[in-house]
Amino acid sequence: MEVQGKVKMIGQTQTFGNNGFRKREIVVTTEEQYPQHIMVEFVQDKVDLLNNFQVGQPVKISINLRGREWVNPQGETKYFNSIQGWRIEALQASAPEGAPMPPMPPADAFEPATNLNTEDHDDLPF
């Protein structure tokens, strides 16, 4: 699965417990009619993937949905979900509406075809 949008926030790397578990969070705001602020966590060696990204940058993040079951001390079962990223790519920023299109090359920049066979002019494949 993938999430696309602009980076809203990149958190600091957090380390937990004696085993050195590492986690880093990023929030991406989707660009749709009702924008969503999606928090994605990167864990262990994947936390370093966020080093080259900045707030405001358009990105595409490959994700996995994770779910956990936990039984509290009172015996009640609780369920938790997380969105875990495993790849992040920079996207090209889309041109704002009304922005001019890049100029077309001049017409004389194209050379006419010279390999035309006049006998094959009406030899359509259908």
C-alpha cells in the first residue's frame, strides 16, 4: 500500500528499552478533497530513510498496516493498529493551477521523416 502527500512533520528518532528499539514518525498530509494527516512510523534501520526529507516536500511512502492484540491487567482485550513505512520517495511538486506550460520547441527543431515508402502509403493493418 502507499500514502502520498506533503510532509507536515518529521519527528526525532526515539529509542526504547534495553534492546535499542528505534522509532521515528512522519506526518503526511494527503492532497484530496478532504485532506488527511496520516502518521507513519519507521522502525529500526528504516528510521534513517527520513534523513533526506523536509517539511513541505511531496512524498510517496510504501506502508504496511500492523495490528496487535493486548490483554490489560483487568483481562480486557484491546486492539491497536499502526501504519509502518518501509520506503519513502520524493515526488515532483505539481505545478500550481494557472502556471504556464513549458515552451514547445520551435517547429524547425524537428526533422521530417525520410524513410517513407510511397508504395506503402495505403497499407493499413486493419
